[in-house]
Amino acid sequence: MAEVDEASKPLFAGLSDVSISEDIPVEGEITVPVGSPSHDDEYSTLDEPVKETILRDLKAVGKKFGHVMYPKKSTTLLRDWDLWGPLLLCVTLALMLQGGSADSKEDGGPQFAEVFVIIWFGSVIITLNSKLLGGTISFFQSLCVLGYCILPLTVAMIVCRLVLLGGTGTASFIVRFIVVVASFGWSTFASTAFLADSQPPNRKALVVYPVFLFYFVISWMIVTFSPSHSDGATDTGP
Amino acid sequence: MDLVDTDWKKTAMATPEDLQFQEFEEAAQLLSANPEAVTRSARDLSSVKRERERESVRVNVNLSEEEGEEEEAELLSGQKKQPNFWSFDYYQSFFNIDTLQVLDRIKGSLLPLPGKNFVKHHLRNNPDLYGPFWICATLVFTVAISGNLSTFLLKMGDPQYHYRPQFHKGVSVFCPAWLSVFCYAWLVPLALWGFLQWRSSSNPSVTSYSFLETVCVYGYSLFIYIPTSILWIIPVDWLRWLLILLAMALSGSVLVLTFWPVIRDDTKPASIATVTAILLLHALLAIGCKMYFFQTATQMMMPVASLAPPTGNPNITLNQS
């Protein structure tokens, strides 16, 4: 290079004179590494077979069922909320509560729409209540938790219907009562395990009580379910 | 080139430092001015401010208990902030209550003491909607379920009785029990509040509570009916009437103690009429619940006869007593 006074040269003027020696390698990757490889999966879910899509959602729902049955303090239920599970449970419960006996309109059990309305309307009211009391949980997360925690009660309903197939005497009533009480306790415990952390500490009881009332009403509907009779055989009595 | 380079570097590095330094200064100034404050979000700050204002107002209220009630009302209404009706914060201000406060208010509604006005002593300018709403909901469920259980207990020995959950009578949300209880808890306070406002406009010595405080008093006064309705399961008729009289006496006296100081300065007929109307409506609700959900043994005979299958012998039911 020529020995010139550097102050009189403009910036970067000397670069054009730079020559690259041949034994310095100038190859390599210029790509920026993507954050996580799952981005590629998201991009291509349109092309995957329908079975895979459905199975993925079913697996997510099944995993959440597992979390409800063994309630630990985990945030999985809260983080990836979905409403498929609650819908499934609600429809199953409402269908199984049908077929109760009714002589007049006032005396029968709940209709399908009524169970639906009670569960969803009740969940919305409880969520609003916890948000108004200063909870940090979001609306749909709370709906998700309350809906998923109906799972023990649905299992109890299935057990009750099976027990009722065997007869409707006092023994069956005692068995049903114990099963429903146990599942009511389980549901309440599971939902408070998920919801309790998001409440201010001196208002926890205020938030837990409506949840207790909600599951109590559902348990009452399950315990008082009495199937219809085609013949005139009586059932109650010691 | 080197000189220009270093100049650029200096200016680039100096400005972030300057900005950072200034930020800390401002924050330090703020903290020194207000040592109790903690850096929180804007909403928390406004609620803290509101709380502090309320506390200072409360001190004024406690000190000047002897003074006229109008002055207090003016102070309070002047200092409360009014968030927008359509914002969530507006409704959140009605739920600004802790577990212990709710329990304290429930205790106050159960044990009316002659000196203690429920609004002044327990509400303390913080009426809430949590209590009235959930007490009404619990009351409807409790009365419906207890009614169902009492029917079941009464008819347990009857071989022709088939258990019915009577879901639509009380537990379902679409039944008249919900309507009547919630109407009582919301429309009667509305009417009373409106009446008191009208009287206070014509007669300056009559003051009135705010609408929310009236709703709050009525809601908490319904609490006594919850254990009463559970005890109504016991199928002894005179016990039920005793319980209903006791409950009406307790909660009616809470209402009277709350509203009497407000209305006693009015003309004689108006004040007595108001108090009578309050007690009458309260009694009507209690008796209505009892008659609708809980039937005595003699009343059971009639529906059973009509429900019996047509091939059965109607003489069987008449023999039972």
C-alpha cells in the first residue's frame, strides 16, 4: 500500500485496495438459527392427516384429565387451556342425567339444556366472581379449570348408573352417596389446587366458596338421579 | 479515521449512561418524597390512593360521630372517585372486601345490638355486592334442597311414594324461587331507597343511605334464613313456626335498627308506615318460602292421592295420618 497521509483520505477509501490472500477460507453458514424446531411443524399442520390433528388434541385433553385425577401444583392446565375437555364432560354428564322419572313437569330431574346452562353459566359466574375479587387468572383459564374438574363427578355418575342397574334399595343409595361425596371432595380439592395460587391471600375463602357451591349442586343432581320405571314396582323404603 | 472512530464511540456510549442515570434520579426523588409508596402498576397506585383517602375519611367519621349525618355523606360522596360505568374497575370497587370482613358482616346481621347500626358499624362506607349475591344464591339452593329432603322424609314410609328430585321447583335456575328471592333482594331495596330519597328531598332531617348500602343490608339480613331452612327439615310443625318467628325477629330487628334512625325524624305516619312495610315484606318472603317448599303432613295427603296410579285403591292413603 502507498504510504499516504491518512487524515486526507475519505473513510473506507482504502478498502478497495485490500486484497484477500488465498489461504484464508471465506466459507461458512450465514443463516441465523431459528428459535425452536417446532416452528417448522406449526407451518405444516395444514398438510398433516386429519387423524394426527385429532389425536394431538385428544392427547392434550387426556393429559389434562391425568392432571385432574392426580392434582399437583402444576401450571400445565393453566398455560395451555382448551375447552374441548369441559365440553365433552358437560355433554356426557347431561346425557347421563336424562332418563329420570317424572310424573309431572315440576317433579322431574333436569333437562339436557338445564344441565348445560347450570354448568356453563355457573362457571362464568364463578370466574367473574374471582376476577372481581382481584384474581390474576384469565377468563378462559378459569373456565378450563372448572370444566376439567367436573371429571371426578362424571366418573361418579357413570358408577351411579351402573349401581342403579343392580337395584335401587338402601344399600345402593349408600354406595352412591359415598361415591358422590368422595368425588365432590376430589373435584373441589382439585380445582382449588389449581385456582388458589392466583388469588390474593386474604380472599381465598371468598373464591373457594362459590366453587364449593357449584360442585355441591352438581353432586346433588347426581345423587338424586332416580331412573324411570316401566313397570309399577316400588323402590324406596328401608 | 481513528479519531472519528473514537468520537463516535464516545457519543454512542455516553447517551445510554446519561439516560440511565437520570431515570434513577427521578425514581429516587419520588421515593424520598413518598416513603410508603412502592413502584407498582398505575392501577395499584390509584387503588392505594383510593384506600388512603377512604382511611382518612374514616378517621373523620369516627371522630365526628356526634355530628349530623349530612356532613358525613357530603364528605364521602365528594372524595370517592367515579370510574367509568362501563369499565371493569367500576364493578371491582364493589368487591373490595376480605374474608374476615364478610364474616364480620354476617355476624353483625345475626346479632343485632341496639346501639349498633349495621350500615355505620359494619359497612363503614364499603358496601359490597359479594355478600348479597352469594347469600341469595345459597338461600335459594338451601331452601329448595331442604324442601326436597323434608318431602322425602315425610313420605319415606309410604310404599307408593316414588322419590322425585323436584328439580324444577327450586334447584333449576328457571324456576320462580330464584325470581322471588332476587326480586326481594334487589327491588325492595330499590323501592325503599327511592322512597327515602323522595322523603329526604321534602324533609331535610330525613337522610338516606346509598342504594348499594341498602342492598347490602337487605342481602346480609337474609343470611339467617339459611340455617333456618336447614333446620326446617325436621318435620315438627310447631318447631318450624318457632324457627320462622325467631328468624324474622332477628333479621327484622337488624333492618329496623338500620332504618329507624334515618326515618324517625319524618312525620309519624310516614315513619311507622315505612317500618311496618319493611317488616311485612320480610315476613312475606319467609312465609312464602315455607309454604311453597315445605308442606306439613296434612297437606301431603292431597297430592299423594292424585299421584297414585289409577288402578290403586284410593282408600289406602286416607287411612294414614
